[in-house]
Amino acid sequence: MGERWSVFVGELKRVSFIAAPMVAVTVMQYLLQFASVMMVGHLDELSLSGVSIATSFTSVTGFSFLFGLAGALETLCGQAYGAEQYQKLGIYTYASIISLILVCLPVSLLWLFTEKILRLTGQDPSISFVAQKYSIYLIPNLFPYAILQSLIRYFQTQGLILPMFFSSLATLCFHVPLCWVLVFKLELEILGAALAINLSYWLNVILLGFYMKFSSSCEKTRAVFSKEVFLSIKEFFRFAIPSATMVCLEWWSYEVLILLSGLVPNPKLETSVLSICFSITYLHYNIPYGFGATASTLVAHELGAGHAKTAKVAVCAVMVLAVLETVIVSATLFFSRHRLGYAFSNDREIVDHVADISPLISLSIIMDGLQVVFSGVARGIGWQHIGTYINLGAYYLVGTPVGVVLAFVFHLRGKGLWIGLVTGSTVQALLFATKTSLTHWQKQASKARERILEGDCNTPTQTTSEFVHVDRG
């Protein structure tokens, strides 16, 4: 018992050293867009509304899809690194960059029709016009974002978190004053905000690219660009498409919630309150996502190396940290619920509504924190297709119908919609937890090893069946 406890404590320390900077990287990446929207908000109400709608639209139709596609590397690169097939990390990363850049082309065409699409959904014409302008300005941002997401997974799956931390910190420090100068001093307004994001993304790409090219830490995983890159694209998409679907189904459920809030009585109040709730939960989401990325990295490493028991211990260690963090945050929000709304509005009615719905926000924080870690485990194993079915069932067969019934049949309005969302995330977390608890880790280690070594002429002399019985746990 004492030996098992010492092993678990050691794993907890290892997880903490990876998770802490990964959380910081995720938050700083999010703050780039957030800072730009904040500065545009000081121009006028129309600019803020248009940019906010455009940010939501481009996230749903473009950035979330690219983000999800890049998640395939968490399986492929993570397991390849664990199996010591280091050159495959570079090959898969090149394949990801090419694939994501190709996807950017149809997304760019879609964004050219932003105004028409928004007006079809009933948005105000003047807001739709500003949203289209900002969406078009954001088109050049797709390409550095595609490269950046691929590079982030390249570094993440090797456990090289500190280079990402320092590059993200440098980028954020560069972005804030640059955005201020472009928006206010040069009076470029929303064009300046979009341009600042573009330049910041490219700076981050350049910093990580230089580190990848010249650092000895990446020496083993750098690969020569060859025909193997193109041959790997098919395998990349085999994981990328379900990975993107899994991510998008979850992200879109929040957008459905906001759209439905405009149909309830007093829609201005309900939409404002739900937007505040969404802002709180989404800002927090970046913290457990860092834990999920850590879980994905460690699980992929250990399965690729054939260490089934160690992968299981790593999952337990990450879950302990995630539970502690979510309980602390949710309790803090609950006990400060009567003042929480003042951070976003001075309207007493809005503040009171936020206080009324805060217990549900606290529950959302816990459920989202748990499910995002389980989602990371799923990416590490290669279960993106299973995650797709879970998210589809949890949010669209359970969560959204429950929310609609409570909001429009039982007249709970925005509160009913949020109960539906919480129900969906709870079902999602329970399904992921059940699937993870029933995992045959030895079998998954064997499958990961076989997938990575399949067709590789440089396969080590030790066979898969021999390897998976070697375990550090």
C-alpha cells in the first residue's frame, strides 16, 4: 500500500509540473482574442456588438474546426513519442499543417458571406455589416492559427511546455500594446484589432518555429519534408475528422443556447445574463483544458511505450488535480454570487438574475472540468469517434431538449436553458467516466503500439507482444 501511494504521489508531482504551465499557455492564447474585443468595446456599442457576433461566428465556423482537427496530433504524435518513433512527430506535424491550411480555403469563402448568413438568422443589418467586415479582416488569421495549433500539439506531445509558455507570454506582451496602438493611435479601429491578432499569431509561430529548428530538444523529432508527409495525410484525417466533430459539437451547443435565449420573453435580459454566464464558464474552461491536454499527453506517451498501468495512474493523478481546482473555483463563485454580476454590469436586474443562476454556474464549472479531462484522455487513447457519439447524445439528444422543455414549456426561460446545458455536460461527464473506468489499458497499449509501428521499417527488434508487458507501474 505504501509503495502504491509513493508511486501515485510521484505521478501527481509529474502531472503538476506539466499541467501548471500548460494551463498558463491555454489562458494566454485565449486572452489574445479577449483583449482585442475589450479594446474594440471602448469604440462604440455597434463596433462591440459586431465584433462580438463576428468572434462567435468565426469561432463556430472556423477556429473551433481547426482547433479540433489539430487534436488528431495528440493521439498520433503522443503515441509515436511514447513508442520512440521520433521522426514521425515531424512527419505528422507537417501533414497537419498542410491539411489545416487546405481547410482554411473553404472557411475563408464562407466568411465572405457572413452578413448574409447572420441576416438569415435574424441579426440586425447594421450589426451584421460590421460583423462581416471584421470576419473578412480575420481571414488572414486562419493561416497562422492553423500552423500554430499544429506546432502547439508538436511541442505538447513531447512535454516541451516551457517553450510554449515563454512564446505565449512574449506574444501576449507584444499583442496588448500593439492592439492599443493600432486601434486607438492609428485609428484603424476593428481593422487594427484583427491586424494585431494576425501579427501576434505570426510572432508565436515564428518563435516556436525557430525553437523547433534550432533547439537540441527537438533534434530527434525534426523530420525532412518528404513524400511520407503526404502519405500520412490520410491517417491524420482518420483521427482529425472525428476529433473536430467532437470539439465542434460541444462548442456549438453553447451557441445554440445563446440563439434560443433570444426567443424567450424579455430576450434582452435573458441573452445578457446567459452571455455573462457563458463568459465566466468559458474563461474558466481554459484551466481544466490545460489538465485535459496534460492527460492526453501522458496517456498517449505511456500507451505508445506500452506502459498500461502508468497510463491509468496518470489519469487518476490528473483527475485529482482537476477535482480540487473545480471544487475551489465553483465554491468561490457560489459564495460570491451576489456580487458576481457587478463585474459585468451595474444593472441591478441583471445582477440579481446572475445571482439566481450562479448555483448552476458552479455546477457547470465542476461538470465541465471533469468532462474536459476525460476528453483529453479520449484524445490520448484515440477515441475521438467515441467522443463524437457521446457529445452528440449528451448535448443534442438530452441537454438541448431538456433545456427547451424547461425554458418554453415550464417557463423557466434562461434558467431552464442553462439547466439543459448542465444536464448535457453531466451526461457527457458520466458517459466519459464510465467508458474510461471500463478501459482495458493493456489492450489499448497494444493497439497504440501496433498502430505506430505499422509498416515502419525501423521497428525495434522487440515485438509488440513483448513490449506491452514491460510496465513502469
